[in-house]
Amino acid sequence: MSYYTRHVFICCNQREEGEQCCNATGGADAFAYAKDRIGALKKNGPGAIRINKAGCLGRCENGPTLVIYPEETWYSFIDKEDIEEIIQEHLLNGRVVERLRI
Ligand code: FES
């Protein structure tokens, strides 16, 4: 059995001004929001969900990006509403959010 049921990596990579990176388009905000929400829902920790900051995940052209394991599902998102949908659908109910999938 996995240590975490789902492990989320959110790219928070910051590059020099003007260079494309996920942090310039909301990576850190998404990380803070997801971590707070999973904590508030008491779904964080061993046997549950882990939200991690990540450096560049190598899919910058689709950014901001995140990936969820063990499903290896990649998402791009725009705002907190998108992150909330990923939380509610994928993390809590195991349903892939196709409209945000990359
Ligand atoms: S900067 Fe986020 S995937 Fe590369």
C-alpha cells in the first residue's frame, strides 16, 4: 500500500523576469490553496493526500502544471476554481477532470 493515497506535485518554478514559468502564472498560489484546503478537509498526511511544491516538471509550455500520483495524471489550471475542482473530483473522488487534463 502506498504511503499516501495520492501525491500531488505542483510546479512552483520561478525563472527570470519575462521567461515562461509556472510560478509567473499561479503555481505558488495554487500550492498554498491546495495545501490549505486539504488540511481544512483533514485529508492530509500518511494514508491520505500529500501536496508538494515542485521545481520545473518539464512541461512548461502547458503551465502552470501539476501531476498527481499514483495515477500519473497531469493537469494545467488557471485559477482556484480549477484547483478546487481537481480537489473535489480527482483527489477526493478519484474522477479525472478531463477538461483540465494535459
Ligand atoms: S516551469 Fe513549471 S513545468 Fe517547467
